[in-house]
Amino acid sequence: MSCTTGDKSCETPRRRGALSVLVLMAAIFLTLSVFSFLDSRGQVTPDQISYKDYSADDGKRIFQAYNCMGCHTIVGNGAYLGPDLTKEYNHTGPAWLEAFLPSAGSFPTAAAVRTHLISPEQLKLSGVTSFEEYLEKYPGAAERLDRRAGKVSHMPNLQFREGEVAKLIAFLKYTAAMNNEGWPPAIQAGSLETRVAKVHGTSLVAAANASVSASPEPVSASGGATAEQGEKLVTDYGCVACHATDTTQKVGPGWGDLFGSSVPLADGTTVKADQAYLAESIRNPDAQVVKGYPAGVMPPYKDLIKQEELDAMVAYLVSLSKAGK
């Protein structure tokens, strides 16, 4: 006998069937809910990741405060004006990010990244022992130094406060550690030669090193160092990431009208900013720490630049002051 419309004998089986389906769906829901709280899933959490003295949670708040998702995406979520940042830390590494973020209006040069890697702490954080090893470990940095170093970017210069760059890197370190199961798919960008090199597994480190070798020779001392030479050097070494060419205070003091002025120091004394002071501040910035600025932020350049380069940089700083004209 089959059930027909209005046949009451079929109502009980239908009710039992509907109830069985409801119980099954409730059981599936409860099982999945319990599963979502299990630590055995192996997914990293923000409290497990840190960079320097900052946690990923600290960086997330900075990421949100500057509305970074107005241009970028994380795991494909956000705006698409800029690149997805999910695996950015793994691609470019912390030293490249330290060089780029404070002055994001232009891409850092190899010299700027080398400057950060002078610090033993930065080498340890990057998990390398040399600049060449850094390029091997972070091929995205090698590719960008080869293709974009010194060129203008589409990202604005943000006035980060002390510690905010490190906090952002902590957050990017966390997103890079997430298991995003291959989403979003990788985007092949760059020149045809660069993409062919990736396909065939050609190392980009040689190209990056070739770019460094092909950079202009250090300025000659013959005829005297010039401000024009120094202007190029302070850009190549990434100095403008932390210093303004006017009196604006950024991570470090502004250079405008610095030469010839009286500079208050952290120990309560005052020093005149003559050429000797400017040179020593570049060679060994912690020798005379300026009042209101913490020590240990600027790396020493004494083992990185040559004397003729130092002379040119000092000449440029002098040219920014009325006293030097």
C-alpha cells in the first residue's frame, strides 16, 4: 500500500524520518563545534609568535590602526591595490621589512638591507650569518633588490612611532606561519626573465649581487666630496627612512639646520653640531646620544662606509643648514 495525499497512516513514518534527520544534523553540528576548539588542529595562534619584544597581537592592532587592509589582503581578504601580505615575512625576511617600512615611498637598496644586517641581533632574528645567506633564505628580497631597489613605490611614507615597525613585523611573522592551505594562489609577477628564472630554479642571488656590484663606485675624494654625492649616498644607505631633510622629527632628528646648532644630549650636556660631530654621529651614533632619542636604534656605520663616502654625507648635511651656505 502506498501513501497518498491526506493519508494519515503515512504521517508517523514521515515524522520519524524528519526527526532522525534533525538529530543527525544536530550531532554533526556539535561534533564540528567541539572539533573547532581542539588544539590538535596544529594551527598557530598569535600568542605563540613574537618579534623582538612584541607579540603578533601588538602588530595586529597597528595593522588595523593604519588601515593596511585598505590596500592589502591577508589570506585573500581585504583590498587588492597592494599585494597579499600573508607570506610576506617568509618571502622578504625581517631585515628587508625593517629597511622598507619606515620609508615605504621607495624600495630599499642592498646597502640599506646590509646596514640592518650589521646588527648581530638582526642576523639572529633573520636566522642567517651574512647578507649573501640572507638572499638565499629570502628569495623575495633578492628579487626585489634586483628589480626594484631605489625605485619609487606606490605605498605612502607612514609616520610610524617607535616600535611600531617591529610590531607590524611580528604580525606578518604570524600570518606567514599560518596554514592557509594554499590560499590565495601565488601570483607570478615581474619581468619575463624573472619568471623564467623562477620556473627553471635559477638563483636570483647572483643577479642581486651583480646589481650591487654594478652600482656606482664610491665617490672619489679627489677634488673634494660634494653635497650631491652625499645626497645619493644617504638615499642608498636608507638614512632617509629615519631622518627628514628638514626639521621634522621622525625616528631620528631632522637634518634641517642641524649643522651649526647646539644639540642637547641625553647626559645633560650640550654639543655644537660641527662637521666632526656629524661624522662621529654617523660612524658611532651611540657615542653622543641626543636627548629624547633612545640609544641602540641607529646602527654604527664605521665598518660599512668609506672615508670618502662619509665626507660626502657630511657635506650634504652641512648643505641643509643655513650656516653651511
